[in-house]
Amino acid sequence: MLKIRASQIFIRTPEEAAAIKKELDADLPFLQGVEKYSVCPSKEKEGDLGWMDESNLGESFGLTLTLEDKGKVFGPIHSPY
């Protein structure tokens, strides 16, 4: 079983998410995106959500990841949080 360390840029609207994703795809460093845009307390920890089992990632975010996905940015992802 994989252990996943997840980080987030938490924002409020799908439009903001799409705009930030474009910036990330255009080489905005993830940590700069967190500092500039995130509105969640995890911002103080560079967006870090900690370690979780891959099954929890699927339940929480609807993702299935492999070792080849290491370091990739996914999203926008709508979550209940």
C-alpha cells in the first residue's frame, strides 16, 4: 500500500481553482501558489495535509495514484472540506 503526502491550495470557487491551475501549469512554484492564494489554515504549513494511505486519498479526493505520480499537481479537486 502506498503512503501519500498531500498538500493543497484551498480556495473558494471553481473559477479561482481554474485560474490558479493555469498558473501552476505555467511554472508557478506550488509553494508560491499556497502563499499567494490559499485561504485555509494549512497555508501556515505550506499547504501540507500530512501522510495518508492511498485508500484515504481515494475516499477523500477521488484519486488513484501510482509511484509515477510523485511530485505532480492534480486538480482542481472539489472536496467536502
